[in-house]
Amino acid sequence: MKIIKAKDYEDMSRKAANIISAQVILKPDCVLGLATGSTPIGAYKQLAAWYEKGDVDFAEVSTYNLDEYRGLSHDDPQSYHYFMRENFFDHINIDLNNTHVPDGSNPDAAAVCSEYDKIVAAAGYPDLQLLGIGNNGHIGFNEPDDHFSKGTHCVDLTESTIQANSRLFDSIDDVPRQAYTMGTQTIMYARMILVVANGEAKAQAVHDMCYGPVTPACPASILQLHTNCVVVADEAALSLCE
């Protein structure tokens, strides 16, 4: 794993956006795997600003998001469909027909997961997969477990993840208890993986991801086995990696 230290959140966002924009410039019709959550928002803002300046063009890019809450419609402000439009897609020239997020509005988990696996495989898997990391080491919504997951599946969110995500909802009771997520095996099929992390709360997870044993108890630790994984993190998130 290559670790790039950033001074702060803004520096982390700019460095991550640099890597993503380089991928798009080198391969204009590339496949990007995208993540939600507060960590990548700065990178999305930076990419949108560069698009506005004419430095990067998303017209031929296709995207596949990691996950979506089960039970939320596409236009629900808490859905990841909505998040991606609000924070990224509506600010660049991407064709919305080329953007893909698991269908949280469909309660048929088997159908949703099977369909999503098919379209990700048909796209040839991401050229670059962007990831955040949860405080408990989760990637996507792949929570700590006794085995690494394979394809897209429906997960029961852990209490710590529900707690962490409750800041984005009016009440913790509004946080969905399940989500559809790409599996760790699917994530590992990406040709390049870019992990972004900031803040002291992520320090233990980042340490375990980079230097701990490879174990499903810390799902992100499997990234040690990827041939092209880059971690961009600020000083606080890297504080236990000195």
C-alpha cells in the first residue's frame, strides 16, 4: 500500500481529486467506483471546480457506487442516489444514464444484488475505486465479520455504523438498519483502489487497515493484498501509523 500524508482535510481532498482526475484524463471513458459519506465530499467539490475550469471532462465516464440504504427511494434526501447528485453529478457533465447506484427502493434483496453484480461485471469493474473507511474498519457497508464477503449483498448495519451515520438524519430512529453493498471481492477487482481518511476518529481503523493482520474483523485490512492501493489521509488519521 502506498500512503500519502496530507496536512488536513482540504489537502487530503485535493490530493485525492488529483489522482481521480489523472485517471479520467488518461482514460476519458474510464469506470469509476464511487463512495459516499462526508470524507469524499471535498474531493468531489475539487473535481467539480476543475470541471468548471475546463481541466477535466466527465462526458464519457461511467460510475458505480458502492452502496445504498435499503428502503429509501431515489429522491429521498438521505439516499445515496440523492447524495451523489447533490454533491457531484449535478455539478459536472456526466451522463446520468452512466451513473449507477444499487436500487434501495426495491425490497427484493436477491434481485437487487444479482442485477448490480451483473452490471458491474459487464462494465469490466472499476479502473479506480474510491473508498472511505468506517471507524470499525468497514469499507462500503462491509461490516466486521467472520468472513470476507464476495458479491453485492444486503447487510444489517452495526450499532456503531448507525450511530456514526445518525448525524446525517433528524433522529437515530430514522437511520435505515440495512443496506445493499458491493462485497469485498468485487471491490478487490478494481484495477486501482484509492482510500481517503481524515480525523483522529479514523486513526485506529487506518492503522489496522495498513499494518494490522488481514482479517474480516477489519474488512479494510484485505486491501493490503491489492496490487495497487493508495491511501490518502491527513496527519490525524495517520497518527498511529508513525
